[in-house]
Amino acid sequence: MKEEHMAGNALGYLAARLRNDLGDMTLLKGKLGLPKTRKAGEEREKALACAERGRFRMLRMARNMEVCGALLIAPEFEREPCDLVALMVELCESASDLAKMMDIHLTLSCAEDKHICAVNTEYVRLCVENLLSNAFKSEPRGGHVRMMFRNLRDERAALLAVEDNGRGIDPERLPTLFDGFWTETPGPRSISARGLGLPLCKRVAEGHGGTLTVESTPGKGSTFTVRIPSAPAIMGPGLRQDEFFVPYGGLNPVMVMLSDALPWTAFTPENLL
């Protein structure tokens, strides 16, 4: 029943997001017929950018749904040695230009040069990207999002965290935050929709034998922390990484995964080149 409930909510999420993003396509259809005036040109550019944003969001949704489905089918998954510090640095650098576009200061706090750990790299990457997307949606302009990495040597574990200074989460929502698929992000980029991100992140953390936790104070922000045990490589029965559907088609994968948080101006031709 739990798996059926998750699948049913995933389909609801798909339908809701497709309706929202297909609205951008409808806007495009109307704007393309405008007379050739300067204002019409500006409206056309916005319509095209909104349509492109919709395409990126659909790709993001497809990827999250694909991984959720794979995790339902194969709770165990393959792992390989991965430098988690290098992965966090790569994600921070890849997202920094997008953060600047939103007037958000993105930094990485890490005291380590390297930390090799046996993980499913693709799943961990997707987890951190989803947490970054949520942080970007919560953060006001001029705010600060901080990525953090800590090596808990005594506990043989690694912590990967994403912290924002947004409006935070109401205390009554915290106990069930990772259980359902309803998300509401208050603030200047307020979004209410069915989401897969946090349940997916929780499943990825638990699939590694770890945890996903949150600390949040209304008015001050939230910190989501993934704890992953430092373990040797284990080959499980899950899907191989090279068998995954790759939906990006040459597009910037980080931009795809953060598309839910980005404004339409991020999808103009000059920013996509």
C-alpha cells in the first residue's frame, strides 16, 4: 500500500506540473502572433523563455520520477568510490552563476581536501541538487545559501548539508515533512505543488544506511543534512547507472535540476548558450 500511495502521488504530481508548465506553452502560442513592435518583441522573448523553462522543468520532473520508480523497484543500489568533497565543489561551482542570477550568495564550507566514500554518485548528486533547488526557492534576493561538508571520523560518516536563510518551516509541518508529497515554500518565490524532492532525498539517504534531517526556525531559515556512513564499495541488485534514462539532451544538468527555482530570465537565449 505504501508503494501504491507513493506511485499515486507521483502521478498526481506529474499531472499538476504538466498543467502548470503547459500553460507556458499556451502563453507562447498567443504571444507569437503579436505585431512586430518593440513591446511585442519583449513579450515574445518572455514567452519563449517561459516555454523553455517549462521544458527544463518537465525534464527535471521526469528525472525525479524515474529515480523514484527505480528506488521502488530496487531498494538496493550499486555504489562506487566517490570523492564527496569533489562532488560538493563541482555542484557549488556549477550552481554559482545561477545563484548570482537570483541575487543569492552561494558558498561551500568544507575543511577537507578529499573524502572517498562508497555511494551511488548519481543518487547523491540528485539529492543535493534537490536540496539546493528548495533552498533557492526559499531564499529572498540578497540572501545566502550555504553548502557544507563535514567528515565525522569518530562516527565513520560524512555530512552533506544545505542551509538557507529563508522564512523557515512551520513547526507543525516538520514531523511529516518527508512523508508526503505536498510542498509549500513561503517567501518571494512561493510555490505550492505536489513534489517528489524531499521524499526522494530521504530514500537516497536511507538507501545508503544514513539519514536526512532538518532543522528550521520560522523567520530564520532551514538546514537539511544528509548523513552517509563511510562504507566500502558494495554492489547491490539495483539498476546500473548507464541504464538510466538520460533526459538532458546536452542541456546543463544542474540548470535542469534547479529549474524549479529559476526565474524566466534564466532561460533567455544569451543565458542558455
